[in-house]
Amino acid sequence: MIHIALLGFGVVGSGTAEVLTKNRSLIEKHSGKQIEIKYILDLRDFPDHPLGNRVVHDFNLILNDPEISVVAEMMGGSHPAYEFTKAALAAGKHVVTSNKEVVANFGVELLDVAREHGVNYLFEASVGGGIPIIRPLQNDFAPDNILSVSGILNGTTNYILSKMKNDGAEFADALRQAREKGYAEADPTADIEGLDAARKIVILCALAFGVLIPPSEIEVEGITKITSDQVAVAESLGCAVKLIGHTERIGDRVLAQVCPHLVPASNPIHHVEDVFNGILVNSDPLGKTFFYGAGAGKLPTAGAIVADILNATSSDLVLPVWKRAEKNEIAGSRERNVRRAFVLPGCAKCAERAKPVFGFEQYVVQEGAFAFLSRPMTGEEVENALRELGKEPVWTLPVLD
């Protein structure tokens, strides 16, 4: 029997209890393990819930109970989630979490504490909801040289951009619809400004390259400036606008960034719609591998938590070894050699003059401007090309091939 404690009984916490209760016999059949929820830590009481009698308000009851072997932290925010996690690991208890903020900010330290005390710290649910991506990156890609990881990591923004593309909605209207459907919080800042995706891409970066870049140190741009006109231009170029978290190694430095990209139809991420997530891992020798599924939600995320609970007591798990990135180890987006989408002012004659400079063949002319997809270019090459033409772009975005 595995006795566990749930920290937080909100959407994910209650979903975890639901999955454990409804699938009890299935879980036992496939894993051979019986899981018992002994405590639920929350500030609130739940007198009408079947597990209401297990709610406690004092974390020390959990910390000091030797029967508790696994703690599932689903509180959200950095504090006191970080302090509770560290204390539980130091007390010899395994911890699983969906809390991307804690993993992104304190993952190096918490993994070190877990190793020191011979326990596991697992966080499959922190990225991609129910999509299995953490374990594959850590285990299945171990023989591969990971070149890059890119993906739609936030369902709210993908829903908004999907509505703008498919219905011709402006950003404000699409955001309102996301709120009405419960896909966006009352304060959607973390989603629409790219902060949520930033926490997730630094976790994927650490798994891919062993270096944890603080979220505050990466370049982040959300979708609030995206217009229906930009979405239409992207379509005319055979692309879709998507908010992408991207990480890659550039020389001996690591890049992690979040910003809108144009994604061609040849990339499977192009076809990810609504609130779904899609993550593309490019590695050598495997090539490109695509992960797709429900990136958030009560039960998909709870399923990832339960999977980690089952894995937590395994003695053969190997925890990733991360280090904090030094300033000189962090690459900037200007160093990235990537195709870019441009809209430049001018006519067809101007576009013909720009062809050899930017290395494109096809372009679209629209109301005093022309749009095209360039050859792969660094930031310096872009600046030189624009200087040669004597033009400033109406807008430009990287392309995710």
C-alpha cells in the first residue's frame, strides 16, 4: 500500500483524487500497487466531498507521518509550494508535481535535494498536461543528440490564434470567447504574454541540454500584438501564426525563447488547433518526433500526476542532472539562424530587388507592401539586408520549419 498526500485540492488536485478513485482497480491491475490518499492539504474545507474527512490544514501532519511515501504538489505558485516540496524531499518522501513555476525556478536545487536523500522528484504534469514529454526526453532520447525542442505549450493562446485564423476574429474578441469557454483566466496575462510558455520551455531546455535558464533571463513575446491582418498574410504564405516555445544549442551556448512564429503546413505543429498542444523534438540520429495531445485540463493533467505517483516509488529511476545557466551560456534570439517572414513596404518592383538579398522566390503583394519567407538568417544578416535595401519591416517573425 502506498500512502500519499495531495497538496492542493483545486482543479488538478481534485482531478487526481477522481482518477485515483475511479480507476483504482485498473491502476492496481496494471501496476500491482494500491494507492491510498491519506491527507489532502488545502486552506479550505470540503465537507460535501467523499474525501472531505481527509482534508488537513497543517503541512507538518504530512511531513511527520512516516506512512506518507509520496507527496503530490499541485498548489500553484512558488511559495509555499517550494518550501513544502523541499521539506518533503529532505524528509525522505518522493514528490511529484504539476507546478511548472517551482520546477522552472528551483528545479536544480530540488533535484539535488532529492538525490541527496535517495528519493524521486518527478514533474511530468508540469509541461504539456497529459502529453508524455518529460519522461521521453529524459529516458527515450538519452542515446540521441537533441538539436532542438519546439512547441505549442499553452492551450489558451493556441485557442485564440485558432479563432483568429478560422473565424477571422480580432485578438480581443478571441480572448473574450476563450474566457467564456473557461480556457482563459480572469487575468490572462501569464498566458497571452507568454509567461506560462516560458516556464515550460526552460524545463524542456534543461531536460534537453542539462542547463536551467531562469525564466526571467529568456526572451519572451506574447500574442497581444498579433492582428487579423498578420494572420491573413501568414495564410497567404501557406503558414499559420502560432505562439512557440523554442530551445536549441547554438555553438557552446543555449537558446530558449517564446514568441509568435509562422509555421508552414509541412510542419505538424501547423495543424494543432484549439486548446491542444504539440511538441516537436529534433534529434540525431532519430530526426523529428512529434508529441500531440491535451496540453491542460483537469483530467489529462491529473493522469500525468497519477503516472508519476506510480513511478515515484521505483528504485531504478535516474534523476536528471541540471546546472544553472551562467550569463555567458545563454544565447540570444539574434544568434538564431532561422528563416523569417517579412512584410516590407513597397511594390512588386521592390520585391524583385529584395529577392537576391533575402533569398526568396515567391512573394505576396498587398496594399503597398510585399510579404515573403526568407532564407535562414541570423539577426546580424537581417540587419545587413535591411540596411542594403534601405527599408524597415512592417513586421517580421521567425519561421518554424
